[in-house]
Amino acid sequence: MAGALEKPITYFFPPFSSGPQAEDLSPKEKELVSLFRQLGHEALENVAMGQLRTLVEAADQTTRKQLWEDAKKDAEERGIELP
């Protein structure tokens, strides 16, 4: 098919992606990558990843709690009782 259409075989497959490219990163994301690379030791990298995961989980829980509180307030204003 590639020959008949005079296209390279790679034309028929989506581009391989290994994650975001450097030009797609914000300045803060670039700084995070740079700082992580400066750790230079697997044990320190594991600690950093654990701390980041904990921070993400805490932020997620805070966001869910705030969304629930906002929903309860909105329901209350509308006269709807939530559990």
C-alpha cells in the first residue's frame, strides 16, 4: 500500500510519543525536571517521588473536600438537603 500511494510506511502509523517534549513544558515543569535530575541518586529520587505523590494526594483530598463543601452550600441555598 505504501508503495502504491508513494508514502513511507511510517505515514500509516501514529507518531511514537515518549511523553511531553521539552517545548511543551511550562517553566515550572522544566525547573522541576532540572531539580530532579540534580538529585543524582536513586534513593533521593525515590524520596522526592514519594513526597510529590503525597503532596498530590493531599491536594486531591483538599480539592474533593472543597468541592463537597461548595456543593452542600449550593444545595442549601437551593433548599436541597444533602446527606
